[in-house]
Amino acid sequence: MKKLTIVAGILSVLFTGTIFANSYKLPPSNDDLIGKVQYQTSETGDNVITIGEKYDVGFNAMQKANPLLDMNRGFTKGTSLQIPTSHLLPNQPRQGIVINLPEMRLYYYAEGSTQVVTYPIGIGKIGKTIPIKRAKVTRKAENPTWTPPEDIREFNLEQGIVLPDVMPPGPDNPLGPYAIYMSIPTYLIHSTIFPESIGKRASFGCIRMYQSDIEKLYPTVNKGIPIVIINDPVKVGWHKNKLYLEAYEPLEEHSDVYETSLPGIVSFVVNSTQDRLALVDWQAIAYISKERDGIPHEIGMTL
């Protein structure tokens, strides 16, 4: 491989129109890129939650894409926002549900569909991460009851809160109105009464979704659908003849210092391009490995 001189800085997939859909046409098997990064200006009353639900992005993605803005405060009208609505598909079979924990994002490939849908998620706190493994949907429930696990009971008791043995459906039920149960005991994909937790490590292990998102996912998911939970802080993929790199902060408890270091990412890129000779911009890779902004950046092209 040769070094490609940077001419116009680091390139991303950019778009200045407006895209609200989270459903994308499934690209060919040799193409991995969906969506486009958008640039928008905020309206009165906008904050990270309203923008997140509108464009299907989480707190982590907005914070990384807009590092100079305080995501814990509302946006002043007219604030310029970078909306990270471009993604490389995970390097997994395109079937069922794929959850990438460092990305805090879920991908769903419905059987027989030519579309892929993707949603931001909230995941478990440090030490409470859902296991990285393969699973399947075992059942689903609308307006579910909730039986609080022992660790959640203890945590709440320390705060002076006594939880009931079983919490009925309602506005105080943290599962919200929809729950999808997995073959991993006690772990669910569910709506949440805490929308500010999407894009954060805030749960006791369950996968949280915006209610507006799980309302769309829930009817399309049935018993037996495969689920794969992965830990991929770095993704490499192709779009047409161009090579892209997308990097995230690693999960603390699964952090491999080498894997997410510059040498590790360089090695990953080299291994990912074994079957396609590419001209690679190593300076761009160095920048991306440092910034880890969760946006696909162009790093090369086929020769």
C-alpha cells in the first residue's frame, strides 16, 4: 500500500438537506455505507433529545460530532449542528438484529427485506454490559410488567426507594410500553421513560430505545429472530471504490489497548483490505484514531 497525500483534508459523507428516515436501501454485499452526514440549524426548544428523536441519533453520537457544544443544555436557535446519520454496516451477516455496543446502535435486517433499519440505543453501565454473544428473540410484550432484578432492588434501596415485587404497566414502569425478550436471561430490548439515556451507558444491562423507535421495530420482530451482540469500536468498509473508517471510544471493561491504538487500527485496516488493493491515507487514519468521532471518513480508494 502507498501513502495518499492529503489534498483537501479528511473527507466524510456530507449532506446539507434533511433526512429523517432511519430505513436505508440495503447496499450490495461489497458495499457497506448507508446514510449521509447532515448539517442543520436548531430551532427554538431544540435539545439533544428532540434532535436525537428527530434524526435517530443518541447523546454519544451528537456529543462526538459536535464537541464544542454542551449537550446537557438546550440549543440556542440557529445553532449549527452536525448530525451523524451516516454509518458503516457492521461486519456481520446481514440478518436479524445486530447490536454494536461501542457504537450504541442497533441494526435490523428483516427477512426478505431490501432495507436495513438502524436505531440509537442506551446500554449498560460499566460492569453491567450485556454479554457479547449470539442470541435470539424469545418473545415480546406490549405494556409489560417488570420484575426488578436483585441488583436493581439493592441499588434503589440505597437511594431510599423500595421497589415492588412486580411493577405493573404505567408511566413509572422503566420498560415503557414495549419489550422484546432475548434468550439471554434478564436482558431485554425495551422502550424507556428516560429518553435522555439513549446514547449513554445508563441501564443495568438492558438495551434501551426511544419509544418512537421501538414502536416501529416492535411489530416487525418475531420469536426466533437472531440477535448478535458485538464489541466493534472500529469499523472499516467500502462504498463504491472508496474505503472508509469509523471509530468509537472502546468500552472500558472490554478495552483492548492495542486494538484501538493507532498501530492496532492500522493493522485492522491492512487486514480489511487484503482482497482489494487500496491506496490509503495514513495521515487520515491517524486523525480518526485520535478523534474517534463515530463518523465514516474516507481513507483511501482502490487502485
